[in-house]
Amino acid sequence: MVNNTDPGTGVEQVAAAIRDSSSFLIAAHESPDGDAIASTFALTIALREMGKDVVAYNVDPIPQKLRFLPGADTLVNHVAEQTRYDVGIVLDAGELRRAKIDVIGMCGISINIDHHPYSEDFGDIYCVDTGASATAVMIYRILKHLDHPVSVAVAENIYTAILSDTGSFRYSSANSEAFCVAGEMVGCGVDPWKVAGGLYESQEEERLRLLAKSLATLQISACGRVAAIYATEQMFAEVGAGPELADSFVNYPRSIHGVEVAVFLREIGPDSYKLSMRSKGSVDVGALARELGGGGHRNAAGGEVSGSVEQVVADVFKRLHPLLP
Ligand SMILES: [Mn+2]
């Protein structure tokens, strides 16, 4: 059992709003990741178990690797704008605009549940704790506060969200609460192999073929601390892959011994690239991304850059060099 519910994070207010209301709109950020999707399903299923009316919305479809989750059949990609709800809950979004729906206009009470640093203070209830390893941990705390028993379907979603957002317990966000809640979810009936199989052992063949082409572009800086790979539009066309299949490719150059910063470039037009950077330690790639007109966090950031791929890689290497420890 975990008991570190901090009333300061808005958990009590959210619990009260849930108790006192009957219709709910739940949304999360666009291009949803494992935490966004699984948090949406966990909360939707739990509220329905309480007898509430819930619409679960995301502007984008569920990524293939998350379609095994209980609740995947209930997500809608369109909601009539004139519909009204007692409560609107935005999950894991950082900023309201990333939910791509007018939650404040459509709902009597609007709630932000999140764990991102600098999460925007919108709506009526701000339930944000940057110390939570995943938004799903916030949902866990709320369900505990409501004394709602965690069903297997809810547990599977909470477990998946934590696994996904902590990089399978590798990132520094994998705190003791993450392990405790995940352990409790296994105690509730979650099969870790089923979740791992869904998340990591269900890749599209096209993704692996694209990865093979992309890995062949590997460049490492003279000092050995920056590594880059890229993927061109031609590579995507050759294997028949969509852009979403290159998601997380940046983790491969990061995994090289001695590399501090990894770079991935995805061609989005003539001489135009989407840049992703990942830092292992002290290098603030968020600051560099903002300098380049993009944004992000200290260890994960990106933006758009232009030039030939050779020029762009050389320029990014040059800008990163003085930032290295
Ligand atoms: Mn998250």
C-alpha cells in the first residue's frame, strides 16, 4: 500500500468533483503516449464503475502498441461541440491547447491532472504534482482517496502508464511510489508479460525496416559524446512507413557508451527536418531547442531545423559541443 497522497496537489478537490457530478469528458494531449492513453482509459473505466457517464476523447488515434489496453474500444476522436458535461478532465497535457478540445467551454468544472513541470494553470482545479512518475499515479491517488477498489482493467492501465513514462523503470522519475503502485497493480491481477508484450513485442515490420535504414546513417562527433541518426522521406516511402513509426528512434543513438546527447532528424520537407534531442545527464537540450525556435525539457527537446542533413548535423554538433560536461 502506498500512502503519500498530498492534499496540496488538488486530489481532494478532484475526488469531491467526481463524487458530486454525473457526466464527464476526459481528454489527454494530442499524439498520445502510453501515459496519456492509459490514464484516459484508467479514469474512464473507474468512473464508469462508479456509474458515471463518461466520454473519453483524443484528437488522434490510439497508437498500435497501446490497442491491447482495456478501454481501447471506447475512445472517440470526435465530440459534438454543443454537448455539455458536468466535469472536463485534461490529462498529462502540459498545456490545455494540446488537448485540442474546448474543455472549459463545454464543461461546468474543468480540471487539469498532470505531472509535467510548468503544467499550465487552467480551469477550476489544478491537480499537478511534478513528483509523480506518471499522470496515472495521480489517478491512483484520486481513486484511493475515493476508496474506489482498483479493478484489473484499471490496474492494467495504471501499470502500463507507469511502465511507459518511466522507460520501464529506467528514468530518474522511477521513484519508490512508481514501484509501489506498479507492484500493487500486479497484486490486483496485472500480468507484466502481457503488458510488456503489448508495448515492446508488437512492433510493425515496417518500423524495424525503417530503423535498419536509419541506423545506417549513424554519425558520432569527434569527441564521442554526441550521436545522430536521421530518416529521409525516401526511407519512409521505401518501407511504406508513416512518420509515427520513427517515434523513439532517438533512443538508439542515446544508448551508445559515452554518448551524452542523442539527435534524431526526420525529414518533413525539402531541406526541412524535425529535430529530436535526448540528453543522458547534465546537458540542457531544452535550452538549445528554444534557441532554435523549438522547445521541451532539460533531457528531451526538439524543434524544426532547415538546411541539408549534413549541414544540420554539423550545426547541431557544433552548438552542442560547448554544452558538454
Ligand atoms: Mn506523462
